[in-house]
Amino acid sequence: MQNSGEVPAPTPRRYREQTVLATSVMATVLVAALGIVAGLASGSFAIVFDGVYSLVDALASMVALLVANMIATFAASGERSRALAARFTMGVWHLEPMVLAMTGLLLIGATSYALINAIDSFLSGGRELHFDLAIAYALVTLAISGAMALYGRRANRALRSQLVAIDVQAWVISAAITAALLVAFLVGLAIQDTRHAWMAPYVDPTVLAVVCLAILPIPLRTVRRAMADVLMVTPPRLKQHVDEVARRFVASEGFLGYRAYVARKGRGRHIELFFIAPPGWPARTLEQWDELRDAVGEAIGDDDPDRWLTIAFTTDREWA
């Protein structure tokens, strides 16, 4: 068997991924602190929700950073890598979708709770708030969120990391939330001393409800994809590609058939491929079988530390 998931050389991508996530964690904690303090000071539950949302995202980013460190350590060489491989002999890729699923569920819970509070505030006559302080918070947070989204997106052009992609998505959501808050607060400030002043208390719960309804589908999609990886649902495109490669070798080498098992675990791709050989075939040396494995592995492609490939040959279909 060939297993390309064992102790390959470290790659710079992993270390850059950790740097991006660590920077994001620090920025997210800053935004969360600003949101909670400014929300309480201005009387805006929408700003408090923005801060709590950022706090949940910061906790999720910390866990994501830990997972990225573990994946990088597993792919590297040295004492720490060997110790980790001894505890997780099948790799640590499965932790990534678990983190994504947990993050999505937390964000769904926070958003649902905020939506319920927005409806309650609206039915109770709205909420008075200090628009000047709220506007100042929105401007500062919008600048931070926009800068972090651009930074993460630019870094991920080279990284192509799902964790960084989710982190960028979170910053885009944060920027969108803050932009909506800014517009609403400006409108509230503009109507405060007019005949429409009675509407001002409803600005905060209304914009909070709209924001919650707008962002709720995003963590739902994240959870759906993450649960597909946790449940090891077969990715159709990868399975189709492996089937095409296997059929080609069945035809060229004279095998009776094959069986392929494919799963995705976060960035990890697990492929097990069994070729059924006719009974009584002429003997081949182990080196010749290894050469055939190498040829199949090259045809499948994407030979990197995140591919776990097993290729076996047997005459007994029960072993496949």
C-alpha cells in the first residue's frame, strides 16, 4: 500500500495560514470589545449583538488556529509530528469540519437569539439610543472589518485554505452588519428632531432584525458543508475522477474490476482503491506492483500532504 499522508516535508503555506488566523483573532477580539462596550454605552442591542457575534467568531478562530497548528505539525517532521501521528494515526483532518460545524452552530444560535430580542424590542416600543456614539463605533468597526477582509482574501489567493476562507467570510459579514448599522444610525440621527422622531426608537430593533435575517443563511451553509465532511459523504467530483482513473487502468492492465472509496475531511482527501486481479495471474515483483501504484497515484494527481491514498491488489473481492 502507498500512503501519501505520512510525514512529508513541511510547507510554507501552513505557517502563513497560522499567521493570518492569529492576526484575525487579535483583530476580532478588539472589535468584540469595542462592540460590547459601545453597545452598552449607546443603548444599542444591535451593537451588542455585533460585539457578541465577533466574540463568538474570535473563539472559533482560536480553535481554528489550533487545528491549523495541528495539521501543520502532522505534516511536518520531528518529535512533535511523531507524537501527534502516534495519537492520530489516520490524520487530524477530521478536526477541521468539526470546528466549522461548531462555529456555524454557535453563530446560528447567537443570530436566532438576537432576532428574537429584536422582535421583542420592536413590540415593546423600541429602544432609545445615543446615535452619535453608535455612529462613531460603526465607522471604526467598518474600517477594521474591511481591512481584515481584504487582508485575508489577498493571503488566501496563495493559501487556498478553507479555514481562512471562512474567516474572510466572517469579516465580510461583520462589515456588512456594521454598514447596515451605520446607515440605520445615520437615518435615526437625521429624523431625531423632525416630525418623524417617533420612529427613532424603532431603528435599532428594525436594523437588528433585518441583519439577522440576512446573515442567518450563511452559517447554515457552513454547517451543511461541514456536516457532510463529518459524516464522510462522498464528494461526487472526486469520486468521478477516481473512477475514471481506475477504469483506465482496469482496461490497460487487464484487471477484472475495482472498488473505490472516497471521502473528504476538511482539506484532507481520503482515497482507497482496490483492483481485482484474475486468479492465476503471472507473478510480478513487489517493485513492479509499486511502479503500478506510482502510476495510478500520478494519474489521480494532487499528491500533497492532504491526500491519503491507499492502493491494493487482490483476487478476492471480499478483501475489496
